Amino acid sequence: RERTFIAVKPDGVARGLVGEIIARFEKKGFVVVGLKQLTPTKELAEAHYAEHKERPFFGGLVSFITSGPVVAICLEGKGVVAAARLMIGVTNPLASAPGTIRGDYAIDVAKNIIHGSDSVESSTRELKLWFADNELLAVATPNPNLYE
Ligand code: GTP
Ligand code: MG
């Protein structure tokens, strides 16, 4: 079964959007198989966003993501990596379609509420960074909408 890594960023947590975000994924049919709240260390944030380390916004990105609690989520379901990205919307919330999470709740590219893995390879790498094996359910509780 496919799994993806989702993080509600510090702005999303501070604005009280965690429940709304989880509700959207659950209603879609995806299953939460890992969930915790933590303030990421600088080391974790830099490793997570390593692909962007030469970008001018890297320093700001790392300081923002480490500025407060993040809710880390592992979601499971058919096609969840790509589907979660569609539900999240494009990076710049001003360009994100209405109905997407960023499209409905954000206006600032640096404070875009939520992260989602951009590929199956990224999800594997990110889940290893953020979760220990024993923090993820080995078997998801079946959702009748998910398991046909
Ligand atoms: P994530 O799910 O957070 O990885 O976002 P993404 O995959 O939609 O975008 P990307 O991985 O390219 O960029 C990672 C994060 O860096 C984005 O979510 C933005 O918050 C931030 N970012 C990307 N581009 C810019 C930019 O041009 N300026 C600023 N200030 N931040 C940016
Ligand atoms: Mg990304």
C-alpha cells in the first residue's frame, strides 16, 4: 500500500487548521497510519528540505519550519502521494485552485500551511526521517471507502 508524508507546518498548526486538514484526507478515504506533533530540530528541517539547500529562501524556510510545532502525518491509500499533492494545491497559494488546502487557506508562498511528499521516492525518504518504524501502524485500519 502506498504511503505519503504530510506535515501541517507551524502556520497551519497556529491557525488551528489541523483538524480541518486531517478531516479532508479522511473524508477522501485515506487512512492516518502515523500522527505526532513536534517542533522539528534544525538538523531534521535541513535534511527534509536538503534539495533546496542552494536556494535563496533555504535559510528562511528552515527557520520557519523550526519556529513551532508541526503535525507530522503518515497517510496510506491507493495513489495517495499524487492525490494528496492535488488536494494540497500548487506551491504558491495565490495560484492554488480554490478547493485545495492552500487555495482555500493561504496567500503566502513561505507560509503555505502544509507539506506533502512530491513522489513515492520522496515519501519513503521523508517517512524514514520523520517517523521511527514503531510509530507507524504496520496494518492500516480498513476504511471501506479505501479497500474495495
Ligand atoms: P513542500 O510541500 O513544502 O515541499 O512544498 P512544495 O513541494 O509545493 O514546494 P517546494 O518543495 O518547491 O518548496 C518547498 C517550500 O519552500 C515551499 O512549500 C515554500 O514554502 C518554500 N518556497 C518555495 N519556493 C519559494 C520561493 O520562491 N520563495 C520563498 N520564500 N519560499 C519558497
Ligand atoms: Mg516539496
